[in-house]
Amino acid sequence: MILEVAILTIRQGLTREFEASFKEASRIIASMKGYVNHELQSCIENDHQYILLVHWETLEDHTVGFRESQPYQEWKALLHHYYDPFPTVEHYEQVQLDH
């Protein structure tokens, strides 16, 4: 399983609108092949910053299946205009810590 991590910095004064749009956009990502789950958390120290965590079955489910899909265009239209700067997205995999 892959964990997608994005720090989202939202333009000042638009956090309520962003959250409403994100709620709508959540149905898009949840419908994609390889999607497992996601969560959006707001930052306590910076009220216009969020972290998005998405679990995917494979890296390609996100980088190809989602990002190259028609539903991604709707996702972009709903959310990308809120970001300043545009977020860096990174992917992680669990480290097995056998004792």
C-alpha cells in the first residue's frame, strides 16, 4: 500500500470554501480504482494549512490511474485554484520493523 502525502496551503480567507469544495471532491477520489481511503486534517498552528493523506493500493493507481483520468480534471477544477503555493505531493511506503 502507498501513502500519498500533500501539504495544502490555502489562499487566505478561502478555507471554508475550500472545505466545502473538498467535501464534493472527496466523492471523486473515492470512486477511483486502487483508492483505499483518505483524510484531510487542518493544521492547528496555521489555520490556512491542511494535510491530505490518501492510501492507494499501488503508486500507479495514483500517478497514472487518477492523475491521467477524466475525473481528475473535475478534481482540479474544484480544488487547484485554492492552493498558494501549489502543493508538493510525495508518496511513502511502510517500513517493516521486525524485531
